Amino acid sequence: MLYALLAYLFSTVLFSGTISGEIESQTMRFLTPYLKRKSIYLAKFFAATIYFVVITIISLIVLFITAGFVSISVYSVLMIVGIYLYIESVVLLVSTLATSERASNLINLLISILFPVFYTATLLKDWFLLKAIQWIFPYHYLSKTWEIIFLFVLTTLLVFIGQKLFENKEI
């Protein structure tokens, strides 16, 4: 749970200006003649995700060294990777939509704070609207089993939308 809460905040700090910052500083135009925009977008998406997977693996190794025993299920690994993929898809989508790196940082920071707040509200109140939107929060899938498929579908949809927006964006 801690990984899921902190991952968005750290991702905001590290990667929210990935696309908007490079477009703003005009360094993106050096890549586009050599690589397809789709490749650039997907490379940034997977690089950011792999960063968090490596950090998680290192923290589990340190935990194993200090505690002598770590028990983690395959579903837990799948869940945390799914949450990382989802978080990075949202961060890159916001970075693609934002007009500047500052705007991207601010929007992603607000989302990283509001996601847990709104998800907590869905747990406390039994309103239909809140129950309907709880499926867009990655924390909803922490205690689920097969429903993690919806998170992967949502992530794929967000990556596809972000990629199409990036392909049509003026650099």
C-alpha cells in the first residue's frame, strides 16, 4: 500500500515534465527526425515504469538482507507493477496535455494528493457516483484479485490516448 501511495508523488517529482519540459525547451525536436513519436512516448513510459520496478526490487533485496525472509505473492508483484504502469500512464498523459513543465508538475502534484483523498471518500460514503468512479483509482485494486485486469485495460487505454495526443502535438 505504501508503494502505491508514494509512487505517484515520486513519479510526479521525477517524470511529470518528461514530455512537456522537452517540448518547452525544444529538445524534443532533436529526437523526432530519428524516432517515431510513438517510439519516443512508449520509451519514456517504459523507462519511468522500469525505474520504479528496479527501486522496488532493490527495496525487497534490502528487506531480505535485513529481515532474512521476504514473502511476496505473484499477485502482489502483478498488482504493484500494474499500479506503476497506471501511474506512469497518467503522469505522461498529463505531461502531454500540459502546455508547460510547470503546469504538468502542478497538475500531477494535485492529482497525486487528490487520488488518495477521493478514494478514501469512496470508502466512507455510499454514493452511487463515488462507487462508479472508484474504478479509476489504482488503490481500488489493492484488495482485488481478477479485477486487476481492469487496471491493465485502463492503463492501455490511457497510454493509447496519450500516444495519439503526442503524435498530433505541435513540437
